[in-house]
Amino acid sequence: MAGLQEYKCPCCGGAITFDSKIQKMKCPYCDTEFEMDALKGYDAELQNEQTDDMEWDSSAGSEWQEGEADGLRTYVCKSCGGEIVGDANMAATSCPFCDNPIVMMGQFAGALKPDLVIPFKLDKKAAKEGLKKHLTGKRLLPKIFKDQNHIDEIKGVYVPFWLFDTNVDANISYRATKIRTWSDSKYDYTETRFFMLSRGGTIGFERVPVDGSSKMEDDLMESIEPFDFSEAVPFQTAYLAGYMADKYDVSAEESIERANVRVKKSTEDNFRSTVQGYNTVTVEQSSVQFHDGSAKYALYPVCLLYTSD
């Protein structure tokens, strides 16, 4: 069994969660509020975590075949004793028996601990209102979708992201044309002038995000960018209480290629925007060199809405 962390209210013993409205931990039973800094002592347990060493002898059940149990993790809820089964990347959830929020402390130990987290700001009601606002004005949206579509579940999930910093030296050449047309009483004329253009310079990029979870489609995650990084704070496990969270299962090294593609495209788009006043522009040659790269590990807040008709 892997270790769990539950944040208990010292006043009544109830499970406390992170309240996105007040940006504090709050007990839903006695309404006591706690500052985030007051809970930093919990994170010290990451360095001293120990697991129970108990062996049981039982002949019940059949043995797992090779590979069948790979990636499975089991946990015991400290509040009700119920067993929780999750995959190797689940880092925060709630007990299916007593609904207490729990954090799998071992998932963020050592090198896996995130550097930063953007805490949730919106609650489930605000997420639902956001969906309704998004659907407003969509003239081609079928009426039955808005009338009969029901939100079955809303989940707040912390999605792991790699944030890349890099500088880029770029040199790009373009082939361009300017076209002029005119007519007289006999003919129509077209004059085409050809140009070779060159652009060069250095661009710095900060916090280029790449989704670190294979469960989330990369293009889906990129569609909800940009995240407001001004809200990011140093990571504390207490922010996860009451939400679901995964640790990364796509490493920084495996994410570099996608980051490079995004940086190169942004560089080429930025340089292209400086080439104006021509009828046609095509890239003749592009050289983009990366240097001074670094990465940070962060958790970004995402609301998942499940609907049915």
C-alpha cells in the first residue's frame, strides 16, 4: 500500500480542502479557515515518508499474470479504511466511500515534486456558467444541444506541464513579389517585381508549456492556453486537496521536441509579421538555433465537464 496525506481540521477532525474562492484551506464542517503557509509542515513529511511494513498470508484470489498489475496502485483511506485503486500517475483524488479529499504523497516525492502550481480560482458553479457563456451566440449550434444537454459531472484536475525557457537565433530569407496591374483602350497589363528579403535576430521565450500527461490530448490542452502565470505560486500539496491531480508520465526530455516545434513556429510567425507590403511571400530558407534551454515542472488547473443529452 502506498502512503496518503489527508489534511485534518485541528478543531473538529474533518477533512479540509482548498477553497478556490478565498484561496485558503477551509473545513466544510466547522468553517474554520487556514492560511496556506500554516500547512507547510505537511510537506516536510515528503522527506520522511515511511510505509507500513506488514505481510499477510492469504490464499484468496488468483495470482496476477505477468504485466497485468503494472501501473496499479492501492491506497487505504485514513478516514474510513476504504481501499482506493488508481493508476501509477494518480496523485490526488477523493475517497469513493467517504468522499474525503486525499493526496498521494509519494507521487510528488523527490525528483517528481513540481516547482510551481496555479491554484484553482473558479468553483464548479463558475465553470458551469463559463460553458453556458461559451455556447451563447453560437448560431450553428443545434438547439437540441442547448435545450437537452445536461452537465453530469464537473471535475477540477491539476494537469502536469513542462515549462521551457530558451533563446533562439534565427535567420530567415523570403522570396516576395509586388504585382501591379493597369489597362488602356487596347490591353490589360501586369507588372510583377521579384524581391529577396532577409530577416535575422534573437528572440527569448519563457515558460513555453507542453502537456506532461499522456491522458490529455496535446492539442486540447493547447486550445485552452494561455494560463495566467502571474497566479503561479511555489508548490504545496495542500493546494491539491479536494481536486484530482496526475503526476507527469511524459518526461521533459520527451517533451522537448514538441516545445521546439512550438518555439520554431512562433519565431517564424513573428519574423513573417515584419514582411509587409508584398502581394506574395514564401519562405526560401529558415535557420532557427536554440540555446540556453531549461525546464520547470508545474501543475495547471483545468475543469473537465462531462455532459449527456
